[in-house]
Amino acid sequence: MDACQSLTAYFLIAQPSYLMQHIHHIIHNKGIHMLISNLEVVPGKTITRHLGLVQGSTVRAKNVGRDIMAGLKNITGGELKGYTELLEESRAEAMARMKAQAESIGANAVINVRFSTSSVAQGASEIFIYGTAVVVE
């Protein structure tokens, strides 16, 4: 597993609450207003329609500058900030694409949201997010 996959797995598995808080912050600051939840229900709301599965993805590759800094950090220890930023940008982009798909079918919320990742080429990974588009009141 390369460094990009390791960091992706760390944020997706070991830090789910941090991940969701961070993504909510990014989405909110971009002016995107849609309820996104990893729960199957929305506390205090009633689901009036299920509209189906929605998804978003992006494939990102590492770059030479980040690889050089990551190599140095692997020796000295510490956060690989270049990869952290790459993964944050990737998650935000995938989330925005999922949200746009949900909006296009009339949803105002996406529930049961999950992230996944896969390696698609040497040094490139896909970030994939999916959930159920719903209308809540």
C-alpha cells in the first residue's frame, strides 16, 4: 500500500468523525446547503420520499513536489501535509459531485453516506462517496 492509500485508509477508517466534520465545513463554506448524514434517519425530520442512490467520485494522482516532501517526512516523522491537502480536496470534490447529483433529482438530503477508495493506477487513487437521496421535512 502506498502512502496515498495509507493516508486515505487512515482518514476513512480511523477518523470518520473528523472527516465528516471537515467535509461539512468545506461544503458549507462553498455555499452548498444540503443535509448530508451518515445515519439512516435524520433526527427531528421525516423522510417523505426516497429518490435512490447518488454518488460522486474523483481520481487524483500524487505529484513530484508532494512525493519529495512525503519522502522527507517518512524519514523524520510527522504529518504529510501535501497528501492531507490532496485528500481533503478530493473528498470535497467527490462530496460536491454527489450533492449536485442529489439536487438534480430533487433531494434536499443525502443519508447513509459512505466513502470508499481504490487504487486505479500507480500513484493514483479514486475517492468515491455514495448515499441515499431523500426529501425530508
